[in-house]
Amino acid sequence: MPKLIKKCQIIDDQWVLIKENSQLEDLQAYSGQDLIVPLVFWLAERTRIQQRSGKTAVWLNSNEVPQSLGSDLHNLEVIALNFPIFSDGRAYSSARELRSNLGYKGEIRAIGDVLRDQLFYMSRCGFDAFLMRDDQNLERALSAFNDFTEGYQASVDKPIPLFRRR
Amino acid sequence: MYRYDNYDHQMLADRIAQFRHQTERFLKGELAGPEFLPLRLQNGLYVQRLAPMLRIAIPYGMLSSRQLRKLAHIADYYDKGYGHFTTRQNIQFNWPALVDVPDILAHLAEVEMHAIQTSGNCIRNTTTDQFAGCAVNEIEDSRPYCEIIRQWSTFHPEFAYLPRKFKIAVCGTVDDQAATQVHDIGLFIVKSDTGEIGFRVLVGGGLGRTPVIGKEIRSFLPKQHLLTYLDAILRVYNREGRRDNKYKARIKILVKETGVELFREKVEQEWLALKDGPLTLTDAEFLRCKQYFQDPEYKELPEDSPQLLQALGENVLFAGWYNRNVSAHKKAGYAIVTICLKQTGTAPGDITSDQMNFVADLADSYSFGELRVSHEQNIILADVEKSALYALWQSLKSQKLNSDNRGLLTDIICCPGGDFCSLANAKSIPIAESIQRRFGDASRLRDIGALSLNISGCMNACGHHHVGNIGILGVDKKGAEFYQISLGGSVDNNTALGQIVGPSFAQEEVPGVVEKIVNVYMKNRQSGERFVETFNRVGIDPFKEEVYAKAD
Ligand code: SF4
């Protein structure tokens, strides 16, 4: 089973990621499994996707905003945010919006070009699960969460900025 | 000056350990070049034409003598004995070895300095007026706010991978010397009718390929909301700024394409969620930061110094330097001294390690151990007793640091250009030198008067050529180095972008063309008119005619 970093631990990943431009019939291959489907697909076929057995989560590309999920948001156990390339920083803002503005409490998962050296900032922005790029060494990546002991800003992991604590 | 506490020290130590680890992985081949790239850039490290280049932040231009000595040590030990002050209040070293960089950063950390976010698509060093805290008629000292912004922007987890670089300037003085209107965010400190301090917020200014003057999106932002509002602007930019084309990725393009009204609405909308939240600044934090920027222990002195007046009467060279390089100070009996790093024969903004050590000593003797650097690439001793000016000038002379051309045509603002920079279309340092040589006559130079001349080696406009009274831009013309000239730019309170005079010129033509331009000004000027005033009155045509006139 594929591995995932969640809350700083390596665990088995039970979720299957469904590609962009998928159709309903593509899902038949995954009967009973838990799926993360693309936003556009979800918005178009939500009812029928949910009729299958197995849980459903949604993934957003970096140009898609969490507000598009509307009131579905809080029923989703997982929302995945894609990094088409690690240097595309839009999902950092999406994660913060999900946590701070929209009050989302479920898992926010980083998917796509997810690399060791971005994990710390991602976790500060509210990501708590990381599906790393295939070539990444998960064991070694875990140290990234300790790159810094403190941060100046108000962030999801530390909502009270340093200046109110020092 | 701001002093680090344990938190600041710890984060900096964490950062160096992180970068050391990243560098090791890169050198071992465990981290691919493209993935290492933004990491090294955000630690100030470029790979340039000849060698790596390390850009070190001088936050809002403030330096202590101790820090400058450390920079001298780095120049000697890891580089070739000199450094280069940039137009963004940073210093660059052109010859460090990649493997040494983590050690250099550790040296810097000892004196509370770093190279964090001096490059890359992130929030860069915040800049301000080099006279902050000493200027006459200052609204409020901008430096505590700059420090607050520095901390907020340092390691900001949400904004480390923006569409493009992001520059913030703060101005608290009446006469803006910080080029505030041409920054991604320009903050002007203002006082409301009721005496409350806040900011007038400009957004979307910038130079580069598409020069734009910033647009106001808020006329008054109460100071406690500074960081939540910045967070809101940056979030809108991070989400919506273009990422498909690097030339359209700056916030100025987003503001232009969105329209300033709609952009403002988006920011205000985003701000609603943040406003009055935990990031709202507290009186305690303002006080904490302000205490680092209190006045030094000034003496109570009479406004005029008899020693100074006597020396001015007796020594015309000193008087010449005084008239150009010494500015009024808010405190009676004190003056602000600009050490102009524009000696002909030396690249503008360059300083040797010996000079650094020497200037550090001067700062200790004459100016409470502090210095500033300006975006004009000069050094400032901000708190000098008037009675000591003559002795200071004599000391400067002994190290050839007595250039008396501040604000004159030869006080050229110039990027490193083709001699160092891998992005350059053309060289810029030799152009600066050829112009300085052409205008070597000091009395003529003074007769010409205040005139800014800026040179950039390419469209990235590090030399701010768009806002020079005379702007020179290196362009590539079928593989040859050519120079496009613009006129009428300015970067003070009346910031204006220069107009291109016409087809570009070959390198050897440039000094002659500048001379013709100056001659047109001299012929047309009315009494007391500065170059840019004459230009604004007569327009570009007389200059065009003269510059492109066919020889009979
Ligand atoms: S303006 Fe161009 S040539 Fe000059 S330093 Fe900047 S990038 Fe390099």
C-alpha cells in the first residue's frame, strides 16, 4: 500500500487519487475503495459519485479555490491540494483559507510535486498530510518538520503571532 | 538599532542549519538543481556570470560599525576584498564559493545579519529613507515599522513561492528618498486629523519591463492593522497573480489587469477575515520595536558651530563637499553626512574591505557607531556633530572617500551589469566611468547642479533607469551592446517615469550624447531650475533634435 506522511508519521494511504477528466465509468475499477476525485468531476457528479460504496474526498488544482466547494466542505474528510510544481505557491493560501477563514477541520493533504524542503511551511499553513513525490525518501523527510523551532507569523499551527508571545 | 533576542537568534540558527543541510544534499547530488534553486535564492545566493554572488540584507539600510567590520572580514576572507552596495539597501559579494556560503551565513548571524529572502519569488528586504529618524519634518520614524514588516515577512510560510519577487518600501519623511512609489507596496506614514498614525497604501508600483507608479488603495490604514492588511494584499496576489509568464507576474500587472477598484475590493474582502484577529498589532509591540530606535544620546548644542563656519570660510574644497554631502538634521548642532561611493574609476557602490573598516571606525568616532546605506548606493553617517565635520572630511580624504558629487550627475546609480550579472544585455560599469570622466571638471559639474543619472544593464532595471533624470538602459541590438536613453524620470515626491529619447546608441557614443543632453538643459534653463524642471517645461523635443542632429 502506498505511504503517506500524516501528522508527522508515515502511515499507509487508504485513498486512491483519481485523475483529472475522469468519468463515472472510470470509478467502477475502484469499487469499495476510498477515492479523492478532482473538483470539476465532483461538482458535476457529486450525487452519483456518493452513491457508490467507499468514501469520497476532493482534490483541487492550484488554480481552483476552496470556496468552490461551497457547503460540501465540512462533510469532506479529506481535501487534497495539488502542487503541479513545487514552486507554485497558491495552495499555501488555499490551505490557510480552508483552516482560518472557512473553519475546515478535516485533513488537508498536499499532493503532486511535494518535496522535503517545502514541508515545514506547508505544515504551518494547515497541511497535515503529505503524499510525497515518488522519488522522495519519507523517513528522511520527517526531519523537515523540525527545521524551525519558532516562527514570527500568525499561522495555522500557531495562530498567535510571536509578538504577542515574546 | 534593532537587537536580536533569543527567538531571532534561534530562528536564524535554524535557518543556517537548514541551508547547510540543503547545500550538502545539493553537492552530494541528492537535491536536483531546479529544486535547490529557489532554496539558494531565498538565502541570497545567485550563480552569476563568473562565480556565485551572495546578496546580504541590510534591513532598511541600517548597519552598525560591528556589522560593517564583519562584512569587511567576509570580503577579505571569502571574497576579493570588496563588496557592492545595491539600489535596494543590500550588499553583494561577487566571488564566494558555494561550499563556503553556510559558513559565511554563520559569520553574519554572529552580528545579527543574514541573506534571507534577498532574492527569489518572495518578500524581499524592506527599504526606507536613509535619513529616517534624523530627517527634519519627519512624520514618524519609519524604522520600527520596517522592523515589524521584516519580522512578519521573514520565513512567511504562505508567501515563499509567490508568482514573482515582492518589494515593500516605507516612507515616514516629508521628502521621499526611498523610491516608495515604485515598489510593489509603498507605505507612506500619515497622521490623521485626530493625530492617529497610519499608512497611505500604494500597490502595484515597480520598474522592470513595465514601469508603473503605484496606485493608492487606501488613504488611511490605522497602524495596528498594518500586518493583517499586508497579509490580505499578499494573499490576493499569491492566489491571483499570473504564473504563466514571468514578465507578467509582478503585482503591478495583476492590479492593472484587475483594475485598481476591483483589486481593492478583493483585498478588503480578504482583510475582513483577518482584521482585528491575532495579527493585529499591539501597543506593546509598537513600544518594543520603537525602543530600539530611540535617539542616541545627543548633546545639547547650539545650531551653529563656530569651528564649522571658520573651516567653511577657509577651505573651499571642504565647503564644496559640505554643500553637497551634508544634510540638515532634526537635532540642533548635528548634521547628516553622505559618503559618496562614486569616485571615478571605482564601480558605483563598490567599497573595499579597508574602506569598510575605516568607515566603521569613523562611525564609532563620529556617529554613535551606526551607519546607513542608501538606494543611491552611498553610505550615511547620520548623527555627526557639526563641529566635527571638518575633521571627518579630512579623515575621509585620506581614504579617498571624500567624493563631493552627491546628487550631481556623476553620483551615478548603476547596477553591476554585464561585468558580473548573467542577465545583462550590456555592461553598465564602464558606461558610468566614461560619463564620470567626461564630466570630470568639478566646477562645471556643480554648475550643472542636481541631476540623477541611472544605468541598468537590462530591462530588470536594478539601476532604476526609468526614474533617473537621465536613464540609460543596456539593450541587445543584434548581439551588440547598445544603450537606450530616457529623460525626465524622477523618484522624489513627484515620481515620474522617463521618456525614451529615441533610437539607442553605441557604447562609445554615450558620453557625448549625455553631454549634448546636458548642453540643451544649460541653454534652456531659467534661473534656479533643476534639470528635471527644465525638461518638464520644454519637453523632450529640443533634446531629441540636438541628440539626433546630423553633423553638417
Ligand atoms: S539590471 Fe539587469 S544587468 Fe543590471 S543587475 Fe539587474 S538584472 Fe543584472
